[in-house]
Amino acid sequence: MGRIDYQNKIIEILDEAVSKLQAKEFEVFLENLEKDLEEYKN
């Protein structure tokens, strides 16, 4: 495996990790928003 291939693979893995983190943070954000809306209704 060449150096460029190796670097591209690392970039790919990091990119995937960031996407998963953002998705998780978004999930948490939505859960918190839902709780806030429930409290607002009551």
C-alpha cells in the first residue's frame, strides 16, 4: 500500500468518525429539544 493510499484511508476513517459524532450530537440535541417542548407545554 502506497503512502497516498494510506493517507487517504486515514482521512476516510476520520471522516466517518466525525459523521457519526455529528449524528450522535444531533440525536442528543433533538432529545433535549423534545424535553424542552414538553416542559413548555406543561
